[in-house]
Amino acid sequence: MLSTKLRELTADYGRSLFKNQVIDQEELIELLELTKSGLSKEASRKPEVLKLFTRCEVSGSLQISMRTLDRMTKEGKIPCVKIGKAIRYRVEDINKFIGNKHTAIP
């Protein structure tokens, strides 16, 4: 969403074009700056991409077999995301699992 000021300037600019009038340099610079800041704000609102790992990647990282990973997933010890037939694991879930298993060796 652009600011109200930007809308006013663009409306004034449009009116001046239809009347064959020219806006001055300061108004043009202000219009461009507001447009630039409005566009940069819109660009900064991009949705965050969620990184998902495959079964192979997770089993390799945890140094366990895929069969063990499947068993732990089925038991609910490691949450997963199912997309169609594909099973994926979120980084946060794997880190939480590792954090829960952290123990001190006596």
C-alpha cells in the first residue's frame, strides 16, 4: 500500500499531464522517493520460505537408518509434514528433537 501523500502526488501529476502542465523537479523527486520507499516496503514483505528436509537428509544428519527414522516418525517422536506421498521434516522439529535428547554424560 502506498501512502496517502504518494496518492495525492500521483493524482496531481495525472491532472497536470491532462492539462499539459509540468510538475516541478522537487515534486518529481518527492514522487520518485515515495514510490521507491513504497516498493521497497512491499519487497520486504516477501513470505518466508520454509526449509524442509527429506528422509534421507534427516537420517544422514542424525546418523540413523531410514528405518529407524520411519519408526520414530510413526511413534510420534519426530514430527513430519506429509505433502502428497512425500514426507518432509522441518528444521525446527529436528532441532527440538535433538534438544530434548540432550543429556549430560556422567
